[in-house]
Amino acid sequence: MVIDGLHILHGVDFDVASAGVTALLGRNGAGKTTTVKAVMGLVPRTGSIRLSGAEISSLSTHLVVRHGIGYAPEDRGIFAGLTVAENLRLAEREVRGGAEAGEPNYALVHELFPELKARAGQLAGTLSGGQQQMVAIGRTLLNRNRLIIADEPTKGLAPKIVSEVAEVLARAAEAVPVLLVEQNLALVRRLAGTCAVLADGRTAHRGDTAELLADEEAARRLLGVGSRHPLAGGPRSSSTSSAASPAATPVVTTEVRP
Ligand SMILES: Nc1ncnc2c1ncn2[C@@H]1O[C@H](COP(=O)(O)OP(=O)(O)OP(=O)(O)O)[C@@H](O)[C@H]1O
Ligand SMILES: [Mg+2]
């Protein structure tokens, strides 16, 4: 992948399970955001990206979105000068029948985020970071997507809000598979059954999340932490885990090449 003449990604291969949460991990600057932007068609890419079997690697962003990927970007992409309701409204996809048939699913969004209903008329720029994240994730649930991609949804949030966002991601993943870019390993351990780890723009590891985090040497080498790190410890909670065993048919397969 080339950005401004620089090759950022060199060989990124991973699958997203067709249910639950798959984590995309790696140290700062490893290429996680660039990878999800490549999936969305927001940076030039070559190679193969398949969504439920359909090749999407040559599609522009609006067509990728129409194929059913909801994207909550790293910077949240909220329109600060618009209300919560207007931000959601802008995310509604045109409904023209076929695969996209169906009204925007406000019932689901309001069930998961009652606060968004209560704050419908509030300017999004005046929301807290956690509430803005709810808008960003809520937008991805409005349309009947095949996949949700969330890029560091808990970045910069207070611990209590992180738990709330985690709960929401777990519930969202019961409806739609989620590709989660995340640095909070406690959260990753709780939510994600499988993971891919990037290092220097390549896939350095793929496999079971709990196994990776239990392997002190591998966790240190790949993520910079050991298993005794407080963020990595503790068993996955079965009540909140939406992790699925690696699915037979991945929802997304990528082989991004320079
Ligand atoms: N527009 C750009 N021009 C030049 N280099 C870039 C550009 N965007 C990203 N990079 C570089 O590509 C590499 C990967 O960046 P990327 O943002 O994908 O990493 P990341 O894993 O998401 O990091 P973080 O954890 O900090 O979000 C970094 O070295 C970064 O400096
Ligand atoms: Mg990033």
C-alpha cells in the first residue's frame, strides 16, 4: 500500500470471524488504522479484500459502505455543529430495495443507546467523549451491515465509560461481526475470540486472543506487555463475552499487498 509515495503496509493477511469480535492489534504506528482505511478504500490499496466472498478491493469507499461495512473511525468523525439526530440521519443509507432493503434500524440504536434518544436535539460537539463514541457506533448499527469496524473506540475515555463502550460493543457483536482495533488488552481479552497482530505494516501473528495474552514472551514481543501486565490478566467473562470460536467462513479476508 502506498501513501504519499511511502509503502506503509507490506503484506497484511487476516480473516474476520463471521460472528463476535475479532481484534486487530499492534503497537503504535504498526499500521492498524492504515489497514482499516485500506479495507474502506480510504487509501490506495492492492491485493485482495473479500467481504462475505465478494471482492471489494477495487471498490471506492461509498461502494464498500454499500456492501455492508459500518466504520467508526479513529477520530470518531462526528459533526460537532450538528445535533445527535442529524449525525444519525446523515448515516442513513439510501434504501432502494435489494440487499439494502429495510428502514434504518433506530429501534436497535435507541435500545443500545437510550442516551442518544434523550439527547437527540443536543449538539454533538457538546457531548462527552463516551457519548460521541456512542454516536459513532450507533451510526454503524443504523444500517443493516455485514461488518462493523471500530478503530480504537475507547481511546482517551475514562475507565467507567470504557466499560460502557465495551458493553455496547459486546451487544453490537451479537447482531453483527465486529473488527475491533484496540490497545486496551483487558477489553480485547474480554471481547475478542480471535485476533491478528500487525508489526511494521505486516501481519506478525494470527490466532486465539486468550492464548496470545497468556503467552508472556509472545505478548511482550508483539504487543510490548507480558501476561502479568494488569491489562492482560484475568479470565474472559462469559457473561459479557461475545467471542465466537473461529468461524468456518470468515466475513472478511484480506491480503493487502504493496
Ligand atoms: N498519510 C500518511 N503519510 C505518511 N505516513 C503515514 C501516513 N499515515 C500513516 N503513516 C505512517 O504509517 C505507519 C502506520 O500508521 P497507522 O496510523 O496505520 O498505525 P496504527 O497502528 O493505527 O497506530 P496507532 O496505534 O498510533 O493508531 C506509521 O509509521 C505512520 O507514521
Ligand atoms: Mg491507529
